Amino acid sequence: MEKVGLRRELTMLGFISTICCTVIGGGVNVLTCMIQVKAPGVGPYVPLAFLIGAVPSLVAGIVAGALSAAVPRAGGHYTYVSRLFDPFLAFFSSWSRFVGEIGAFVAIAIGDVALLAAMCKFWGAPAAGKWLNAHTLEVATLIIIFTWLVNVLGIRIYEAVVDVMFFILLTGFFIVVGYGFAHSPAEYLKAIGGTTALKSLISQAGGLPKDVGTLSAIFSAAATLVFAYVGFETGTQAAGEVKKPEKTVFRGMLIALGIITAYYLLYSAAVYHAVPWEYIYAKAALADKAGSNFTVPEAMAPIMPSALAGYVAFVAAIALLSDLPPMFLSTSRMTFAWAYDGMFPKVFAKVHKSFGTPHWALTVLMVVSVILTWAVGKFLAAVDITTVALLFTYLFICMTGLVWKFVRPDIYEKAPLGDKTKKAVNWLGATGTVLSLFFLGEIAISDPTSFYWWIALMVPGPFIFYYAYNRTVKKLGPEKARERLMTIPPE
């Protein structure tokens, strides 16, 4: 088979940074506050909801790392699910991921503008902040174009950018956690003008929700907060460009999972340790009515010097922006893998001679993302559709972890994993399958509109697969067509 042309230049640090930069961003700095509006009644239990929401992503992430180590090629879950389970289910679930990540591009680019505006306000440039809020879609478009350029220029430039972003967002983490745990709600109330000011704010927001802290509210929040963990599987999309994948992919995934989980729990716990949840709810409700977002930097500002609050807003903007380069990388590699298998036009499998990147796949992603940015126009509008789409992807990743021992024993035996690790992946696959179904059901009940939108967006998937597969069958015959989709692609 013809070589694909991608270069193995991504190091362990770059691999870990890719995963961390994809996940850490909007979930912490926007949803930590805006979840109060999305799931009224969650109250002070947002850190617990973050922990519950992490479970399906953690399980799917570990399974994905193991399966990608067994099939270390570009395309991530599409490639290993098609080779280890079933080609149609691989394409159908990866189509869901494609839909979800396009939605995430839009949500992240729009959300980043709000953080940049907050930074301007704290650094004494309120006029610039107002200009950004007034030109949200234009700035979001420029952010998407910048992301496209970083990815097109090659994996080395891409790695340098995400490594720098990763270390910047760590500085913001330590500042927020330090200030959050060092201050109490009483100190915060004093900083905002006391209980009278808080009551006035709550009144403007229309009062507080009833039945705070119920299991239904917490699990509803947890289902939405799965969005915060978007990207655990992103690194596996670039497995075809990782140095020493047999050592790097699975170990790097485990390290990244540990870093991200600790980051999210400590970050959200620090915010709710210092800031009364009633204040966050009222501010988030008012921001939602105004068509904007209330963010962590704004929540922490009353107990920070203005310059430091501005830096935290800058870090939050970088953290959210850092989601986009890895997500563009992963989605472009998935469309690249589709094209290689004949599911998409062959032009998407072409690699730039100088940069070694799938430039046509990246360019189409950029164009579609810009169009949807102007069509959607709001951060929260894309969140639940993306969450449903990625939970569906997690479902088939975990199902593959459960059955690959029986479907492809030849690859199972040769996988560079210990026997205990392989057995653990089987059990985690079963656990993740149940969890993914549970959270999908939770969203279908609590937000049926988003669920129906996802179903509508999934409709083209089966038709694309059967059209492309039948064309391949006519060209190669049924046996060779099936063999092509079950054979591990060359380097």
C-alpha cells in the first residue's frame, strides 16, 4: 500500500500538550460559571458535577489510548474502530465526532472573544472590550483562520505553539487556585459591597433557583460538563505523527488524563471556595439574558488586583484558544483517514509537499467552521449538540475496547500492552459503554431539542458510507473492499 506521507515528529511533550490544550479551556473558564444557568439548582456542587462528568471521558480516554497504541495511525478512533470492530460503525461514530467538533470550533472561537474583552476591561481598556463584544463574529473568524494557519505550517510549528500555550495556562491555574483557597466567601462579600449588594444582584436576576443540590440538578450539570472534557481522544488522531508510538501514545494519554483531572477539580473547587454560588448564579443569569458569558476571571476579579485579574483573563483566553489547534489537527486527520479509505474525495488525503500536513482537509474545516460561526453565533447553542455527538463517539470507542479481543485476536495479541492492561481495557470498555448510554439518556431527557438536532445532523452519515463503500466494491470487489477497511494503513 502507498505511504500516506505524514511525518513522525510529535514528541511525548507535544502529545501530552496536544491533549491538555484540547481539553483545558472553555470547560473551566466559561462553564464553571455558566453551568448555573444551564443546570439551575446545581448551586455549590459544581466541582462534584465536574468529577461525575469526568468519568465517561476518563474511561473512554484510557481505552482510546490503549487501542491507538495497537493501531498507531492517523485518524484516531475512526482508524482503530474500523480495524478492530466494524468499518460502518467506525464511520458512523466518527461522523458524530466530526459534527461535534465542528460545533466545538464555533463555541470555542466565540467564547474566546468574551475572555479577550474581559482582559481588556481589567487592563484599563474598556473601549477595546466593548469593540470586541460588538464584533464577536469577526474576531472569532480571525481566530479560526489563525488556527488553520498554525496547523497548515507543519507539525513542528504546531507543537511549538501548543507547548507554549500549555505552560501559559498552567500559570493561570496556580494563580486562581492560590487566590481561591486563600479567600473565604465572607471576604468576597466584603469586596463586592456586602450582603445588600448580593441581594440586589439576585433580585435583578429574578431570584435563586428552588431545590438546590438535588441529584437531578447535579447529574444534569454533569451531563453538560462532559463538554468540558472534549478532546481526551484528540491525541490519538495524530498517532500517525507521534515518535515511538508504542511507548508514547498510551503512557502520554495516562499522564495527560491525570493532569487534566487534577486541574479541573482544583480549579473549580478553588472558585467555589471563594465565590458564593449565589453571586455566580446571578451574574451568569444576567449575562445569559444579555447574550454574553460570565467567566472565571470576572468571578475572581473582586479579590484580585486589576493587573492580575487581567492576566488571568489573558490566560483564560489562551486556554480557550489552545483548544482549537489540537482540535483542528484531530479532525483534519480523521477526514484524512476517511479519504484514504475512500469515504471522502481523495483530495482530502493529499499532503502538502513542504509542510507534510493535509492542507486541503484543514482548509475545508476552516471554511465550514467560519460559515457555522456566522450561522450559530452563540457559545451555549453549540455545547449540548457537541456533548451528545462526543458521547456517541465514546460509546463506540468503549464498545471496541470490549470486543476487539474477539473480533481481531491477531492485533490483540501483538498490541504493545501487557496482559493485565489488555484485560483492564476490556473491563473499562464494558464500563464506558454503560456510562455513555446513561449520559446520552440524561441529555435526551433533560434537553431533547439538542438531541433531535444531533439526530438530524447524523442523517447524512450512513448515506455517505454506503455510497462510498458501494463505489469501492464496484472497483475492487466485495472481498478486497472489506479487506481494505480492515487492514492497518501503512506509515
